[in-house]
Amino acid sequence: MKLSVIERINLLSILPNEGTFATLKIIREMREKLSFTEVENTALNFQAKPSPDGQQFTTWNKTAADNIGEPDIKLSNFQIDICKVELKKLNDAEPPRLRDEHFTLYEKIVGE
């Protein structure tokens, strides 16, 4: 699955932190696949910055992101199913918690 920098970050942020041992092991493997290599980290130069509302947001080198493009990340069917479940939970929550930054991920993974 081809995923951009922002899609990788957003997918990492929605993965569950709880589950069976077997599921957590598979999620850990998925986190490793989605994580950035040392070369990518250096090029992207991620920086956490405070936002006006007291939260933090991350910035990175957009030119480097364009150069990295969308690497093809091999996820198993089970891993994709985990992502579908988490995205659908955001979509189906009351009120819905799916945000604009999830849009392309939802299209690629859920396909609706």
C-alpha cells in the first residue's frame, strides 16, 4: 500500500494500544513497517511545536517528503483489517471523530 508521510503518521496515531497478545504482536510489526527509517527521519527533520491551544503538532521538511513520495508498505490482510476497524470506529462514533487528515487513508483502506 502506498502511503505518504502524513498518512503514515495518521495511521500510526490511530492504531489500538490494547488487544490480545497475538493482535498486539501484529500491531507492533505494523508500527515497525509504518515507522520512518533513520535516513527518512534525518531528511524529514521532524519537529514538535506548540499550537496556540496548548497542544503540540509536528512539522517536517515538505520538500523531503515530496522526494520520499509514497513508499509501498506491505501490510497483511489482517493488518489492513485492523486499520479498517479503527477508521470505521472514528467514522461511526457519536459525534463522528473522523478528521480531514484521515480522508485519503479512509479512501485507500476502507474504500467508501
